[in-house]
Amino acid sequence: MGDSLELDHRDHRILTLLQQDARLSNADLAEAVGMSASALWRRVRALEEAGIIERYGAVVNAAAMGLGFHAIVHVQLTRHDRDKLADFIRAIETSRLVQECYATTGQSDYHLRVLAPDLDAYNCFLEDFLFRLPAVASAQTNVVLRTIKRDETITP
């Protein structure tokens, strides 16, 4: 992350608009924010360099991509052995089914958001991947029945 950047109301507007539609042209974004195109370009560049804008992307519908099984998995580790933990983290980072992973406080050590094509594929993920990791003591699965709120936007 770059230097700290003090955000003003225009920065907040830029961030809100880019999160809603990262494909906005520089000219359209400048007009919406009330800046010249060159000043806007410099400001967006500063937001990127400061690490406030990490990347640009598209929001994809998982079910439309054939990933109809969605679960939150609560993982408890056997012990916090440094090498086993490093192996666990590397494995999770490389899994195509794990969308997000959080180390948290509380009963579980890690929480995973997993997308799979179906229950059989998820079961294979558990048996052939997760439970074979030496650091994993147990995992509890909560199947997502429906999504109530899914918003990637961070309101500045």
C-alpha cells in the first residue's frame, strides 16, 4: 500500500461510481464528479497508488457459471503448528473452490466461503482436499440457502 491519502467528497464520489461500474470512461466519470478529465485521471491514479483502489473487476453470477452449491465452512485446526498452518494457508490460497478465507476469533480458527458445482463436488472438496490437510481438526458446513445481501461496494 502506498502513502496515506486524505479523501475528500470527490474521492468518495469517484470510489462509489467506480464500484458501481468500473467500466465508466474517464470522461463520463469526470463529468459525474465535476472535474476535468485530466484532473480526474490524476486523482484516480493517486487512489490506485495509495492502495485505496486495489483492482478493477466484474461481478459474476456463480449459479450462471455452474457453481450452484454455496457454503460457509468453519474450520478448526488441530494445533497452531507454524509449518502446518503455513501449509494450510498455501493450500487454501490455491483452491479454486475457496472464494474467501478469514482468520477469526471465536470457536473456529478460519471461515471459508466455498462455491462448488454441486453437493458431490463439495463432498470431494471436503474428503480429497480439506480433511487431508494435517492442520485441520474439524470443519462445520453451513449451506447457503439464499443470499439476502451481497454487496461488494464499500461506502466511503
